[in-house]
Amino acid sequence: MITIPRSSLTVPVLGLIAVATALVLLPIDRRLAMEVLLVLAMAQGWNLLCGYTGLLSFGHHAFVGLGAYVLFMTVNTTGLAPVWSILVAALVALVVALAMWMLLRKLRGPYFSIGIWVLADSLRLLFAQWEWVGSSRGIVLNPASIDAATFADMVFYLALGLAFVTQLGIFALLRSRSGLALMAIRDNEAGAASIGIAVARNQLGAFLISAAICAAAGAIYYLSVLYVDPSGAFDIDWQIRVLFIVIVGGLGSIEGPIIGIAIYFGLREVFRDAGDLFLIFQGLTAVLVPLVMPGGIWGLIAARTGWQIFPTRRLAD
Amino acid sequence: MSYVEAVLNGLMVGGLYGLFGLGLALAFGIMRIVNIAHGEFVVLAAYLGVTLLAVTPLPLPVVIVVVAIAAFALGWTLQATMLNRVLGPNPVPAMVITMGLSIVLRNVLVKLYGANIQSIDIGPLQTMGLAFGGLSIGLLPMLIFAIAVVLFVGVNLLLTRTTIGRAFRAAADDYEILETLGFNRRRIYNAALGLAVALSAVAGLLLAMRSSFSPFSGVERLLIAFEVVIIGGLGSLRGCFLGGLFLGVVQVVGLKLYPNSGPLFGHLAFFVVLLLRQSNLGSFLAWGRK
């Protein structure tokens, strides 16, 4: 029978528990940790779509901004607690993503990439015109909705929760039957379709999941800064960051985005006093990676060693 | 400005949008490469033009030619040194490379010129206009439109009447046959990207004479180019031209209705066309043979 060895769960599960414990107990910079965790969640979501189903999206900043705005408007107009408003944000993103899919489903390859980018840009322009959501001035979160004493801890734990639910959820998904389909599509789309895998349905599923994750992450991030405006929330830089992280780390693996995250935030700290140099360096790296190591860093490591930290490979016994 | 003038202005700026689209469509049609840095090349051309006009005594027509030659060299080099190494059915590597390049170009421009909005001053021609029948039309927009039309006609002649043009079309259809005829596929690709970037650069420089730009204008230019290609129908010169005109009119009229809407109306028109294409209604929109 062909299965994934059960024993292979020990390392990743213990590892995740150890990392979570360390993040909670150690005296780290919780603001930075929160950002790292949120971007990790976005990167894993985006990687599920692009790394596995081959739809390279250049427009996921649409969901980051959308999630942020839905949270702010829900909290400010209904008085619902911010924590529950995150769920509302994810749900609205699901609905919007479904509508986007109707528009984009016929576009493939590069057309999908830029089509969704146009959609994201349209949302930015619409929100900048829309008086109810503060137009280009943006909106401030109603201060009565939060407890200042516990607020910083709350957003940190929310980010931690989202990152770990995403990480474990995607790991579980890839070990399931659907995961097998996703990996088959990643390895050979036409081949997968020819043995009866519903490629379009899997692509839609991955698209919806990635949209909800990015919306929740955007909601938590802008909750933590208490203010949202269209040019920040719908900034293409969210998308560029995620793309850089996944491509450099390794597209189509769970380990890749984690390595990419370490490199991205490491570089950002090194170039802390030279933001423009950091961006130029980031661009140069994106130019070089497809030329010198097409599989990203994890691709290189996995090809040399065969390692899997999060095992999803099936073996015959 | 009356609506008639808005439509005429839209048509005239649309000629340039058509050229943006043509640059993108050539690269995609021939090499299957989507150049994400397309918009940054367009903006780079505008900055190069500004600099040449400021520091050299060269007259404007010469500057346009110099920018076109520089852009051709840039496109050639990009294809020869990088994009030829990632040819194949998977479009992702080329998109990532050109996206990285767009980040580099954008931020180098910010470092060199600052993030402020710029414009090109070309003297009295900028404000001259013709008035007839109660309408007043700028001389410069008409001149620019004429250049765009001439370039479209020129590319059409190049593609249909010259060896290199036929080689471009053959490379788009079947590069293996092309190689058996003794052509070097990679050199043809280099020339094709050179031509694509040169066309867009000239359009970018001309657009800079009509409207302002900053290092961050590239994204808008790329999205315009993309919308032109989709609206006009893939892979036809005529489609690019008509798509450009259509988008130009929509955008200028939209800006007249809502002055702060930016490229929003262009985006909306793009989605309307996309929806029509998916229904049977849209078949009449399919211009061109391909």
C-alpha cells in the first residue's frame, strides 16, 4: 500500500510546539514576531495556490486590504468584538474571491496573474473613492472596541494562532486525498487532468483558502496599527513580499516559505537603515533566483538531501 | 472641455496606449514571455528623455531616436543575458525575473531622481492648439497620435514585408521549423524584445509630454498595456490599436466624469469586455483573425 509513514508526524508536530512555546515564553520583539507570523500565513496560503495549482497570482494584496477594511467597518458599525470580526473578514473575502473567480476563471497563465492584479488595483481605487469607508483618508478603529492593557498581547496571539492554524491546516490538507491531487497538479497539470483530477475545482479551492488566509492576516495586521488607508492596505508591496519569500524559499513546498521568511526578515534587519537599498537588493535577488536556482533554496536542499521536515511524500510498503 | 473633445483626446492618447499594448503583445506572441517590467521601461524612457533634453543640446526628434535605440539595446540585452535562459512552457521564471527587474528599476529611479512627479517641458508646442467648429484640439496630441499611427503602420510593414518580420511571425508559430531553416531562434528573440521595448519606450516618452510621471507610474502603464492586449483580442496588430483607442476614450471620458478616479474606468471597461467575452454576446468583439 502506498501511504505516508505515520511516524513522520513526530518531528513536525514537536517542532511546531517547540517553536510556539519559544515564541510565547522568550522575551522577543512581539511586534516584529507578529508581522513575521502574519506574512508566513500569507506566504503559505499563496504558495498553496501558486506552488501547487500553478496559478501565479499577482493580486493577493486585494485580500489583505479587503480583510482589513471589513474588520474596521464591522467593528466600527456593528460593535462586534475585533476577534470575531476577523472571521467576518475571512468570510467576506471568500465571497469576493468567488465573485473574482467567475471573472477570472477563463484566464490562464500570465493572463490570470495580471487580471487579478487589475482587480486588486480596482479595489484600491474604489476604496479611495468610497466616502463610507473614509475614501483616501482611510479610517481609524473605534478606540472603545479595544482594551488598551491587553491589546498588544491579543494581536500577537491572534497572529500566532493564524500562523499555526494555517501551517498545520495546509500540512494536513497536503497529506490528505486532496493534497495528493494538488501535488499531482503541481508536478504535471495535463497528466493530472488526464487521470480524472478536477484541476479547475482544486484551483478554485486553493484560491478560496488563500484568499481567506490573506484577508485574516490583513485584518489582524491593520487591527494592530488601528488605522487603515487604501494606498497602504492595497499596496502591491504585500504581494511582492509574499512572492519574494515563496520564490526564494522554494515554490511548491511547505518548507520553502519558512526559509524565505527567514531570509526576507533577516535581510530587512540587515538593511534597516537603508530601505531603498533593501528594495533594490530584493529585486536583484528575485532576478537571480530563477536563473541560478530555479527551485529556490529549499528546492536545492531537497534535491541534494531528500529531506522533508513536513513529510507529504507517499511511500510504498 | 466638452465631451466631444474628451472623446477626441481619448482617441489621441489611445494611440499611445495601443503602442504600450503592442510592446507587451509582441513579447508574449513571439517568446511567450510576459514582461512585468514593461511599465518600468516605459517610465525609464521618460526619465532618459528628460535627462537628455536637460543636459544635451539635442533637439526633441533626435532625443526620441536616441531613446528608441537605447531601449532596443536594453530589450536585446535583457533577452540575451537572462530571458533566453528560462525559455520554455512554464511562464513563471520569466515573470519573476522581470518582476525583480521592475523593483530594481523603480527604486533606482527613486534614488536618482527622487519620488516626485515630473513632466517634460518641450516649449511652446505644448500649449498650441487648433480650433474648429467650436472644438479646440491641441497640436501636440495630434502630432503624437500621428507618430503612433506611423509606428503601427511601420510595424505592420516590418512584420509582413521584411525577412526579420517574417521570422518573428514564424518564431511565434513554430520555432523548431524556423531553426531548421537556419535562423538563430535566440537572436530573433533578442531582436523581438528589443523592438517591443523600443516601441513602448517611444510611447512612454511621448506620453510624458502630455502627462506627468513618477518612478511609481510603471504599474499603471503595465496594467494599461495588459488591458489593451486583452480588450483588443490577443495577437493582432489591429486589435492592439483599436483596444488602445477604446481604453483611451474610456479613461479620458471617465476622468472627466470623476476627476479623481485615476485608471478605474479603464479597469472597469476591461472587466466588462472580459465578461462579454465569456458570454456568447462577446464573439463580435473578437477582432482580428487569431
